[in-house]
Amino acid sequence: MASTTFSGPVTSTNGFVGDIKIPTYTVATAPSAAGLTGTLIYVSNGLAGAPTVAVSDGTDWISAAGTAIADS
């Protein structure tokens, strides 16, 4: 299957096929959240040691629980 890169909003009228993968990090390896507002990552230990998704608010990575990521 071909791979395509998009650089703008994408509208699908028939759904997407396949998995959507987001970058995976630990709290220690997560990049700085500065300048990445709205970026989504998966943090394998970011919710007090449990896995979570997190979004950058431009300063911190905020977990699904609404708190900054932390491994404990």
C-alpha cells in the first residue's frame, strides 16, 4: 500500500483505513513541550507510572487526567 504525507487539514468521507500511531516516550525521554502546543504523544509511564496520552500546552505535557506527566 502506498504511503502519503499530508500538510494540512484532511477530510475523509469514507473513514481511514489502518492504525494511527503517535510517538511513544517515557517521562524521562519526552521532548520539551515548549513550542509544541497541541502535539499529542503516548507516555508509557506518564500517569504516576501508568501509561497515558499527553498533549502539549506549550509549557508542559498534560496527561489524560489533566495533570502534568510524572512517573510517580
